[in-house]
Amino acid sequence: MRLLILTLLIFILDNCETKSKNSDLELNLGLLAYRGNRISLSGSAVKGLIKKGEVNVYPLNSEGTCDQTKSLAKTTTNESGFYSLSYNKSGSVVCVMVTKNKEGTTTMFDENTGKDIPVSSSKFQLTNLIRESKVTNGFKTGSHLSPFSRILARRVSALAKKTTNPNFDSLTQKASKEIVIRFGLSTGFNSRNLKESDYPEMDDLLIELEKPNSAISKKFMTILVGFARLANKYKKGTELTDEDLDAIIDAFAEDMADGIFDGKGPDGVSITIGPNKVPLGNNSLTNTLFVAIQEFIQSGRPITVGGASVTVSTSELTQISFQDSIQIISSENSTSATVASSLTYPLSSYNFPLSLPVSLSPSSIGFTSCNVTPALPAGLSISSGCIISGTPSAIQFSVNYTITGTSSGQSFSTTIAIGIGDYIANSLTTSLASYTIAAPDSLVKVTQTEYNTVVANLSGVLTGFNGTIDNNWATNVAVNQTYTYNSGFVHANTVTTFPNSNYVFAFTFVPSLNPANSFTCQLKYRSGNVLTNLTSVYSGATIAIQDRQYFVIKAPTIRIPSSGTNYLGLFTSSGIGTTALVIHDYDYTTGNTVGTQSFTTLGVANTQYPTLRANSTPNKAW
């Protein structure tokens, strides 16, 4: 009896152990299956950084748009715009979207103003499309939500509407490569014929916002700032809103819906921006977005996404090459070589700094041979793909070069102007040593001959005193145009607005007869009630005789704003000028101290009026 009971106990225990092992195996297999069906995504929401934004993963509907009724996962971006989440695979392509949160605390950094602005519109969103077939080991990092990815999503939607039973995986692949090519977001495909398989996709690019000085990250941030610049330029009200930014991004997304940036939507209707409905224009990347980027870079401000900052030089700016409307991928599965349809460059005129690397790509690819007449400046060469590169080794004034490229048996030509070095320095002899050691934005005293040469070489815009320049510099009210204002921001003499979007590079003024003291001076401009320094303070020696002063500005970095009413003013110390009959105000500076100074009669005959004449240019030549 005992033996029977013992046998039964052994059987029961053995059976229980077997079931336990089977349960563990089933549990482990279940966990593996669960993990194998999960995808983890991470990246940043950036146009600059979007903080506390709600991020959702949605499946795509049959039209290639996000099905916002079915959220597969949800999270929130942090203070660095970063997000991370996991979801169950959909088996195709998913849509990742960032919008404002329900608490109304979402903000977006605006690079143009350097401030966070609230995201309050329910319309604002940035979207990216993720090809699950490309995700390995269940993880995908660097999946950024940006204007580029939103343009990608709009392009896929347009392709899907033209396709029966669309394959979203292949459509997303095609559109992603198109975006990379159109924006020039990758390098290495400049001078050879390529198959579609050679082009990278958006998510193949290593964009590291925490390392903005890497080549691709820097270019990514530089192009983004163009959207910010346009939004500020064409905003509806006095303050920038998220709706202004959304409208600009939406305009470019609609423009790319048909695969090219021609300023028109898929329906052929012209796209406009801003309250005044300004046309986006043909070749909108080169003619509109690039110009906005250029305006921002030439303002001298660093590019800041929301934390890290980078500074982009003029030579680096030339390495941005957009491909607006050339044929790049002929069909969804095309493997045909790229064929150029024209030869153009982003700008028609360039002035490259001496001894700094240059890389200038044409706005089209597919060239198999290229030549240029006359020979390029010393240190520069041209490739078979019409890329101009090298390091300039000698200063020269601007020369026109005719470039001819061949693609698929057809020849295309264009002419661009190239100069090397600092045009201001090129014009100096006596004062060159002083100019060379001066810091940017410093006033450098030059001779009358040098001043005239600089003005002639830079084809400057004349502003201010326009009377006859003679030996004693006597002027009268009829020709007196001095742009000055007192410490209460009231302009004191004849007032004319200063040319917008210009750099002041040279100016001249006349001191009084036999000034008792040495003088200091500084150029500023006024926009509204705000003063901005154009130059540093110059301290001169005592002048024993009446003598007009001539100055150039060393490599000026400050550009007069492109909008608003701006006045130019000379801030000086005592002993700079005299007037008769009325009191004219210059403001004076001792260091940066601002106050009112009046000039009164010293005599009736040939009385000297304080006069200022400035020269400016819209184009950098230094």
C-alpha cells in the first residue's frame, strides 16, 4: 500500500514539473514574440526644438495620410525636444506626428528671434514616415520630426493618390530620396551618374543636433533657419506665431507634392505666402528659401536650434546647393542615370575669402564633363560634374567665367562672377597695415584717394551729404543731409531712410574748424527706438585745421534690417562740426555714453555744417 502511494506521488510531482517547464517555455516564447513585434523609436522634434509636444504613432490610411483615430503609442517631448516610445508593428509604414499638448504648454524655439514661442494652433504639426522594413533589431534612432519630414509625408500622400493599391514602403523610399536630393542634404553624389539605389534616404542621414558642427548636422540646421527667417518676414501680425511657421512649412510641402519645387501645387495653382500673398515663385528653394538663409547668415548671428549654436561662414553658405526641378528619379523603381536639363548655380556672383576652402556645386547634377573660360582663380579647379573647389591662393577682383557642362550628349552654359579676397583691402595702400590688424567692425582712417577707390570698387549706395566736395568743405542748407538724432531719439536734421538690407562699408564727415580736442566717433543706426552699433568707437588725434575725415569699416558684419524705417547716425565727441542760424544735433560718444551735443555759430561766412556721407552695399565683398 505504501509503495502504491509513493509511486502515485512520484508520478504527480513529475507531471507537475513537466507542466511547469512547458509553462516557462511558453512564457519565454511569448515574450520573444512580443518583443519581436515591438519597435522602439526615438528622435527630436525640431524647427527649432519643440518642447512638451505630444508625439503619437499612427498607421497610414489608404490615401497615405495619418489615421489619427488610431494611436499606436503616445509620449511627450522633453525640454531638449527629444522623444522616445515603443509600439506594436503595423507591418508597413507608420506616421509619427508631434502636435501641441492638451495642457497648452508646448513651445517651439524660433531661431530668428532666439525665443521660445507658444504652440497654440491645433493645426500645427510635424510628421515623419517610418518604413518598418528598414528597422533592425526593433530599434530606430534619429527619427527626427522636422519640416523636411513633413514635406516627405505630403509627397507620399500625393504619390498615393495617383497609384492604385499603393505600396507605401516603396513610395516612402522614393519620396525620401527625392527630399534628400532636392535639399542637397547629402554629399558624395556630385560628379557621377547614379542609380536610384545609390541615393540615401532621410533616415539614413546622421543628424546629431547635440553635435551641430558635424557637416551634415550643420547643413540641416542652416536650412532650417531659412524657414524661420521666412516666417518672421511674412508673419501676419507684429509678433511671430506658430501659425506663421506652419504656413511657411505648409507652402513648401505643397510645392513639393508634385515632386518639384516650382512654386505651384499639384493642381498647377501658384502658391503664395504671407498676408500679402507673395508668390513662392519658380525654383522656390533657390530663389526664396536660399535667399532667406543668406539674409540670416549675413546678419552675423549664430544659428541656434535651442541650445547648441553654430556659425556659418559665407564660403560655407556656397556649399548649399538646391536642386529645385531637374529630373532626378524618373519612376518609382527607376535605375536610370540622372540627366541634367540646365546648368545654373545658386548665385550669379561670388567673392570667396582668400586661403579658405571653397566647394560650389551647380543647382543640377548629371554632368559628365565640364570646362570653364577663362581659367579659374589660382587655387581653384572645376570637376567633370561642374563643381568648383579648392583653396584660393591670390586676391583678384571679380571676373566673369563661362562654364559649359555636358550631360547625355547635350551642352549647357552659364556665366558667374568670381572674386577672391577682401575688396576693401584690395583698394588700400597707405592704410593697408592699419586695416589688416584691425578687428571686424572697426573704423579705419584712410586717405581721400583710398576712400574714393573703395567706393568705386564696391559700387556703393550713397547716403547722406550730397553736396560738391571741395577744398574747404563749406556746405549750405540746400545740400545738407545729415542723418543724426539726439538722445531722445529725435532726428535733428533732414531725414531720409537708410537703404535696407545694406552693409555700411565706408563713410566721411567733416570736423569743425580748429577743434580744441581730439575726437571720437561711432556709427549707429536707429530702428524705431532701438540703437544698434555698426562700428566700434574710433579715437582720433587733435586736428589743427579743418579737414574732412575718411573711414572704411573693417569687414563689416552688421547689416541694416530688411524692413522698417532705419536712420543712420554719427555719434561723436566735441569739436566735430558747426552750424549757423539753427542748432543741429549730433549725439556724442565717450566710450558708449550717449547724450546731446549742439553746434552753434562760429561766424557767418562759409559756416561749416556737420555733414555725413556713408556708402553701403547689399552684397558682401570681404
